[in-house]
Amino acid sequence: MIKKEMIAMLLAGGQGSRLGVLTQKVAKPAVSFGGKYRIIDFPLSNCINSGVDTVGVLTQYQPLRLNTHIGIGIPWDLDRNVGGVTILPPYEKSKGSDWYTGTANAIFQNLEYMETYNPDYVLILSGDHIYKMDYEVMLEYHKANNADVTIAAMPVPIEEASRFGIVITDEHNRITEFEEKPANPRSNLASMGIYIFSWPALKEALLALSEEPGCDFGKHVIPYCHGKGERIFAYEYNGYWKDVGTLGSYWEANMELIDIIPEFNLYEEYWKIYTRSDIIPPQYIAPEAVIERSIIGEGTEIYGEVHNSVIGAGVTIEAGAVVRDSIVMRNSVIGAGAKVDKAIVAEDTAIGAGAELGVGEYAPSTYDPKVYQFDLVTIGEHSVIPENVKIGKNTAISGVTVLEDYPDGLLASGDSIIKAGGMR
């Protein structure tokens, strides 16, 4: 039998509905980040940098781009004869087909995959967080405490604590209580959704809870292990970690990359972030172009101005165009004389010449106020914006739009245009 000390199970099936039109055609872990990467590159790179060479990636929602991006795992050195990376979609079983209904249910449905490697420990990860972490150090901590479960946790502002699973620990960091998204949190130590389980404890819990509808780690597995009196410890992490689950946090995390002293550094030699790189030409900066404090992807052609922005690979910014405080993803075109201010422009989008994005004052969203509650203009992939239109703040656009879609040439702040096939 194959024997691996620790294998990783990477949950990458989430829809990421709070990213609105950015995730209508693509799973959140496959969304572009930092001009060059996709979100899933970060946990995959952490795995190989930590010596974890066996990773099961659990996919479900819109998996095509994610599967294509990961392939057989070559960029992360995960193309192994034994172990490596394996894509694990839901599949039909003799008793019928089952979608993954919760985080723990997804892991339970892949019990056979895990048993193949006869692991001592299983590392559970989320595919949609931006951070660098050495999981080997966390495993040493797990072993030193003779733990059944170790939960990576970090301090968060107390006013934000109700968004997380909150842990309460004793003086030895042993978890005495665990509360999933409490209304009145009694601690600010938040679970990061990163767990190391000793294999017998995980297997026993998954089998015991196999009939639990929507079985989830935070709501079911951790309370079950706690109820049995198992040894559960908090591994406190104090580095950079960002859940880019909202448009605001996604935009912020990209902007933090271009701070004068970035909180999250993509340029460290000793902890590289790996990604699948396309074979594309170098960037071209025209003599009249102006670029200030920005990340510019390969294959990009800039004839206009770029200020404080993250520009993906293969983007064209035409003469007279000004892009400011924005994210423009790969293969998009910003037309001549267009003004793009505080926008997220998804892949393969065309912004017409003379169009203005981010005009006027903020207004609440009439489309989906839970998702769209920031100053941002958000444009889904493969969208077309006609020439010379004006688009207000906190707006959402998806699909090929024409001048007739903009009354008086304007999309007012808080409004949206979602074309057929563009619903989330």
C-alpha cells in the first residue's frame, strides 16, 4: 500500500456568489488575482513549498477553467507518479448521484481517495484564500500537542468576529469552546478554515456524521470531535491572510499588492507562488504611456495612463485612456480616451472608446445590495461596453451591451445591466 504522512484536501467547488458577476461563469478559486495568478495558486503553492506533494482538489461549480488551469499540476511540481494533484468532482455512485452538500460531506465522498494513501494526517484547505503558510510547521505543532485536530486561527477585529468560526482556548492553546459565526463573540480568535486531522479522528467523525444533511466542518465535525473530548488545538497564525470572498476584500487584496511596502509580497525568493504561464510576448510600453505604482502583466500593451492598478496579461490600454485604482483582467481592451476609475474589469472585456466608468456619487444597489455595496464598477467577463457611455459607482454589468441599454448614455450609480445568460 502507498503510504503518505500527510495529504491535502483542497476545497475548490465554491460558487463565490458574493463576487457577483465575476463568478457567474467561473468558480471563485479560478478568478484572476494579482495580474498573473488565479486564487487557487496560493494554497497549491503553499502545499508544494511545505513539502505536501499529494493534493486532492474538490471541484463542483463551473469547474472547466479550474481543471484546465491545474491540468496535471506541472507548474506546482505536482505531476507525480505517486500522489501529485488529482481533481475530485462529484460522481455517480451505485446508489445514485450526489452533489457535495457541505465541506465535510465533500471530504466524506472522497474517503476512498484518502484511504489509497493511508495517511497519518489530512490537511483540509479552502481554495479561495490569499496567504502564505508553511503547513509543515503546523504539522509539527499538531504532533507536539498529540492533537486529534489542529485549527489554524488568527486574531481578527472583535467587530468582525461574528463572520467567522470563533475559538476559545485555555493557556495551552487547547480549544475549550468553538462557536460558528456567533452573534455575540466572546473571543476574537477566528478559524481560518485550515485544519489538520489525525486520520483516525477524521475518518471516525465523517462516518459517524455521514447522514448529516449539508455536513460541514465548522457546524458539525468540529463540535462532534469536541463533544467526544478529543484533543483540539488552535495554531495561531500572525501573517497575512485574506478571504477574498467579497468584491470589497477582493479589490483591497489586489490593491495591497502595490503598496509601497506591500503587506503581502509576491517577490520573495524563498516562498514562490507558482502558476500556469501562457506563452505570450513581453509587455510593450509606448513612449507617451504613463505608469505609476502598478502591476503590469506580460503581453500587455500600454499607450495610455495607468495609476495604482493591477493589469493582467494581454491587456491593451489604448491612447488617451486613463485607468486608476482598478483591476483589469487578462485579454481585456480599454478603448482610446476611456476613463476607468475604481473598477474591476473581468477577462476578455472590451471597454469602448470614450466610455467613463465610476462617475458620480455612490448609491445603494437596486440589483443585489448584499453583493454590491462598494464604490466599485464590476464588469463580468466577455462583456462589451459601447463607446462614450457613462457608468456610475456601485454598478454591475454582464454581457454584450449596446447604446440602447444606457438611457441618455448613462448607467446610474447602483444600477445594473445583466444580459441573458449573465445571471449569477
